[in-house]
Amino acid sequence: MGIECAPLLAALHEVTFRGGEVWDATSFAALLSGQGTEATVALIGHDPAGFILSRTVLDETEILTLAVHPDFRCRGIGKSLVQHVLQKGKVFLEVAVCNKPAAVLYEKCGFVKAGLRRGYYRDGSDAQVLVSSNV
């Protein structure tokens, strides 16, 4: 998916991260215009159920964000999206220390802790750095 899907990604991001750090359509358009950045959207029927945004530079891929609409959670969508990105090779990401459901998902997908970024998010909270162990 390209820049044209920025409004869709922003809407999904907003409903997924209510009360948290939400990215708008302009932010998504800027990210998608960068080389190596791509979005993969999961559909249930014709309904967008979630997406993953990643950026690949040389031999490393970073998961920038993963969102699954609350109505479609616990159906394996997040895991499928992560596994899609894992096909690229070495993958890393940051996840909020307080986001236990996401940390469990990434652990199930084979990620291991590689570090901690203190004050990473706008609210001052910390992020764990995770890296795929499949490389």
C-alpha cells in the first residue's frame, strides 16, 4: 500500500491507540513516501482489520507500528502481520514497556529483548528494544 492509504492507516491507528500516541494521515503519508517503507493491510472480508508499517534499510527491517482494530483482536491478525515482515530477515522494533499484550505477541513471534530506550515516547515512558531471533 502506498501514500493513498495514509487516511485509512491513520483511522485504524486512532481507533487502536485511543488515549495514546496517535499518528495522523500527514505523518503516514510522510513515512510512506520514504524509500523502503511499506504498509501491509489485513482484511476481514472487505473490512480493514489491521496493518503493519515497516521500513527496510539494507539488511535490517524496523517495524514502525502495528495496529489491529479492537473489533478484530484475538484472531491472529497481529501475528500474521508480524510473520509477514519477519520474512525480510533481521527485524527490530520498540514497544512500550507498559504494553504487555504487544510484548507477549512479539515474544510469541520470536523476538528477544535487546535494550531499553528511556523516555522514548512523548509522555516520557520507556520502550523495550526487541530484535527477531530468527536470523
